[in-house]
Amino acid sequence: MKSKLKNNIEESLGKAFDLFRQGKYKESKDLLKKLIPLFPKNSELHGFYGTINLQLGDFQVAIDSFKKAVSISPVQPELLFNFAKALEKLNKLDDAIFRYGEALKINPFYAKAYAARGSLLSNKKEYKNAFLDLSKAIDYDPTLFQAYWNRGICLLKLKNYDAAILDFEKVIQLQPDYHESYNGKGIALRELKHFDEALICFDQAIQLKPDYHESFNGKGIALQELKRYDEALICFDQAIQLKPDYHESFNGKGIALRELKHFDEALICFDQAIQLKPDYHEAFNIKGITLQELKRYDEALNCYDRAIELDPNEYRPYSNKGNLFDELKRFEEALICYAQSIHLEPNNNSFIYGSYLDVKSLTCNWEDFDQELEALLKKIEKRERASVPFSILSFIDNPKIHKMASEIFIETIYPLKNLVTKAQKKHAHQKIRLGYFSADFHLHATMLLMIELFELHDKNNFELYAFSFGPKTSDPFQSRAIASFDKFIDIRFKSDIEVVEISRSLEIDIAIDLKGFTQDCRMGIFANRAAPIQINYLGYPGTLAASYIDYIIADSILVDASNREYFSEKIIYLPNSYQVNSSKLRLSSKSYTKKELGIPEDNFVFCSFNNCYKIKPKIFSSWMRILNRVKNSVLIILVEDEIAKTNLKKEATIMGVEPNRLVFVGKLPVGEHLRRIQIADLFLDTFPYNAHTTASDSLRMGVPLLTLKGDSFASRVAASLLNALDLGELITSTHQEYESVAIKLSTDKEKFTGLKSKLLNNLKTSSLFNPTLFTHHIESAYKEVYNRYLDGLLPTDLDISA
């Protein structure tokens, strides 16, 4: 009898298997459904029934069947494997992982189980554990191309891009038509910044599967990295056409539109991405950046907060929120955000360490300053993206480090090789066409210095074009600037490529960048070669370390044999000083007195009207030693931030100086600021970042300035100005000498009176405030570099004779 039953079940099972192999799953299921009640303890029947339902998509029925089968016979690895598959289909991932584990306990060499569990662990973002499982799967069965694919994805997530490429190439070897492997390889190459190779891979994936939206998206991102935004937009649109609910492509399209300065369209795209995926923190973050560019700060802040709420472990929104608070001068909040960003990602490569120290400097918070600066400099020496170059200028007097920081920034953000560099046709114009590029064609320190140069340019020999990417205002300096130029072009909402096309269409001969790496810079314009000759002038006191910037305008004090090697540009040496100046500025009718500032009439008044981020611990210590030696004296400092005031008072107290001897003042309109300077007796310069426009202001108003000359451009600017005024006795080279001269001048009335008289006399004859003479010199420089270009000669150092 038992034998007959056994024969019947084997015969029925055989028939069910035949139907299953023929794809007749329902018929096979119906047959088994009749058998199971007859043989309820048969694990094979329950297991097979589960497998059929798994194939039919009846996953819960499959799970119930596998559960019964396992309870009868718990040591069958294949049964446990299929059980896990069914659990996986219903997204019961932890249960599935457990069942794969049970299968592997029975069969430790079960490659498919390792591969399946590894894939699940990868989906759960447990990439390290997933990598281990997938590696075992490959060890036990090197033909499992899907395991290579999944391991490649894990390696992408673990940022081991070279290893990921090897896995994707193995997939291609095993399965040449597997389009996803080309896509994965393209992503890895893109992350390694091998953009051209990445594009080839994305195109191969698209060729294999023309409707593969992910590769169009990946190609779009690579084109963005190459600054080819118009082409990127085409790819994102193609991806969206193929998959209209693909949130990532809406986000990518928004980024491309933002880079092209189409801000309103970009915001629409980010909103579409968020509508499709309400928890899409990346879209909230980049939307916040866009809103911040538009000065819509409250909305930007809301976006950053939402991004953080959605993913508290993502460091980027904290960085961006810190930037916003910094821009709003909410420095303590900025500091908290930067610190949190660094905590979440200690290897943060968004130049945040410099921003963190910058904000501390803006509040004169010098706690752990030396240690933090040392750590920052070590990162730069290791070529890490630790700080934007501008911040470094005020941290350390080391032109080698300054150049290194600029090189890192250029390589990362504005590399020539990744941008449009079409050759320009050589034009020989009767009038040299000068293009001045700046965000500061308005009431700004740059215009205070340059406005008369624009007005005095020889219109018979030069055509002047302003490329303005700063605010549109109604102030008199912008009106004067507009009147000075043959053409004043508003490029705020034009992309770098569009600006380059405008510049080339106008056949600009010489492009003069007045921003460098300062706030609101547009270096991408020059990386695309806006003109055949490109010059770094005035805005950034140091090298840009960019191969596409041909010259920097300087003088023999700023750049000499000791620091020449730290400039990538060729040097145009102007006579006297590199700094242009207006001959006169409108002064306020209001006069200021010591009494108004609470200063006793018999006190000697030191001052420093530099921005407070330039005040560093070592120079402040020198100031306090000077005050300690000069008893009846005070120091006027331009500080508006209350926290900075508190910190400076605390530091003064520690050094034995009564805090009330520090007189804090705020910013004033230019005419009033100049009048207020006259209250002071001696301007104490900052180090290593000297006063620039403020130094000229002080000297113009007859107030001597004492400087400490260092090794870098930024630490020699005041020395350049003093040299032009023949006041070398106010240039020192050590902190000890700086303090000694300050004490001598403030305690020796006769010596100080003589020095002041010399300054006032020299102002009458010096070239420093003679813009007519300066214009002649700089125009000579422009003619010389232009003629060299026309003669086919390479840029070289030029010494413009007086």
C-alpha cells in the first residue's frame, strides 16, 4: 500500500514538474493543490507548491508553503533559498536575510545564497557586509556576473571607484550585452573625473538599450562636470521623456539651468523633483543654494532645514546653511553648522575647514587657533580641498602655501582641460579692446580706487567694455562707471559660456579680472578664454595659479626675487605702486572729534580700520604690548559684531590692557569714514593680510600707517604704498621692530611731528594719488602685452618704465 502511494505521489509530482517546465504554472499549481491535502507532511510538495506560487507572483501563498516545508524538513538549502526569495518579494528583507543565512549554515559554499544576501544587504545600504557576501559568492562561483555587478555597486557606494571599474569590466566580459555594467563603469569613471571615458560608457549603455533613462541621466551629470550645460540639458530631457517620473533627472536639469543662470526655471525643476519624491533631500539642498544666490534667504534656510530633517547624517546642507549664516553675518550659527558638517564628514572636501576658521576670525574667536590652523595647512600640503584660497591669505604669510591653495581650487573648480577652449582668431585692432570684468561696478572699495582710471583711459587708443556681474544700483559710482565705458554689459544672468561668446563676438583683446578668488568671482569666464590676453589685477592679492591667466599686475615691492617662483602668471611690474587711486574723493562736511568717541584729548590714538577677520592673535598681541608701553593711548578698531568685541576685550584683559582702551566703531559712508580717520594719529596695519584701500584712505587723510612687510603679496601691499610715498621708515620686517617703531613714534612728539609733515609734503608730489600718471603706465603695459601677442610672442615678465 505504501509503495503504491509513493508511486502515485511520484507520478503526480513528475507530471506537475513537466507542466512547470512547460511554463504551465497554473495547471501545475492546480495539480499540486489536490495532492497536498493527501500528503500534508510531504515537505517536497509544500516546497514545490511554494516555488510555483513564487513564479506566479502569489508571494504570500509561497511564503506560507515554504514555512510549512521548512517546519517539516529544515535542512534543505534550496528550500530555504526560495523561501528567502519569496520574503524578499514582499519586502520582508530582514526575514529574507535570516533565511539566506540559514541556507548558508547548511551549505557554506552556496554561491547564489551569498550573492542574493549580498544584494539585499546592499539595498539596505550595509555596503561593507554586502561586499563580503558578494566576494564569497564570486569566490565559489566566478561565473555569477550579477554578483560582480552588485559588488561593483557596493564599491561605488564605498567610493572605491577603481575596484568598481574592475568588477563592471568583469560583468562586460561575462555578459557583453549587459547595459547596466556600462552604466556602472561610467559612474565610476565620472567620480574619478575621467569624464570623456565616462561619456563613452554611457553611450555604450544607450546603444545597447536606447530607452535606458539612467544612462541619459548619468551622461547628463558627466556633461555638467565638463561645464557643457546645454548638452547636459538635452540628456536630462531625454531621460525625463523616457521616464516622466524620474526625479533625479529633474534635479539634474535644475542644476544645469542654475549654472546657466536660468534660476526661475531651475526652481521649477527642483519643485518637480520634490513633488515626485517628497523626501528627496538632495533637491531641497540644491534648491536652497539657488534661492541663496537669489538672496531669498528665508526660503533657502527652510530648504536646508528640510534637507537636514530628511537626512540628518548628510553633511552638505549643514555646510550650505553655514554659508548662508556667514553671508547674513550670523557668525555663531554659521560656526555651529560648519562644525556639524565637519563632524558628519571629517574628510569633507568642500573647502569647509577654511570657512570654519574664517568665521572664527570674523568673531575674533582664537580658541585653538594655532592647532586648527596647523591642521588646515597639513591638509593643503596633502593637496586636500580644505580651504578656498582667499581665506588662506589672512591665515599665514607663506606664498608657497598660497599658490598651493590656488592650484587645488583651480584644479577642482575651474580646470582649463574640462572647459571650452576653442582657438580664437587673431585680430589687429586700431584701438585695443579692453574688457574689465567685475561684480563691483558700484560703491565698493574697488571702484573707489579705479573709477578715475576708467574715466581717464585714452579713448583714441582704447575701447572700454565693462562686464558687470554685480548688483544694478543707482549710486553715483555706477553712474560714473557706465558713462566711462563704450559699452556696459550686464552679465548677471548669463552663463560663463554665454559671457565668453559675447566677449569673443566683441573681439575683446585683453580681459582684466578684478575679482580673482574674492566673493562673487566668475573664474569660469576666464577658464573658457574670454580673450586672448587675460590679466589678474587688484581684486585678489596673490597668484590665481591658473594657466589661462597670463599676467598679474604688481610692482617690485610686491613681487621680487624672493617670492617670484610662487606666481604662475607673468609679472607686469608697474613703477611706484601697483595700486591705482583716485586723485580726490568727496569728503563729508561733518568733522569728528575725540570727545565724540569718548577719547581723552591728551591720548595718542592708534587705529586699525581693517575688517576684523584680518586681526590675528599675533598682531593683536603686538598691539596690546604697544598699548602697555604707551600709557596714554587708545586703539580704535572697526568692529561691529558684538561677539568679536567681547572676545577682543577678553584678550586685552588677559594681556593686561583695560578693555575700555579699545574703542570700537562701525562702518560709515565713505566721506564720513575718511573724516573720521583724521581723529587717529597712527594707523597700525594688520598682518599677514595688510590694509589695501583702507591703507590708501589713511595716507590720503594724512594719517601715517605702520606696516609689517612679509613674504606674500597680501602682506606687502601697505609697503608698496609707503614706498611710493618715500616713507620707508614706516615699513618693518619683524613684530619686534613693528612694536618698537610704534612705541617710538607715539612717545617722541618731535619725531612723530616730523614724520607727519613728511607724509603731508610727499602727498603733494607722490605718484600714489596721481591717476593720470598711473593711467599712462598701465596703458603702456596693455600696449606692450598686446603687441607681443600680435607678434606671436609668449607672455613674459615686463618692467614698465616710469
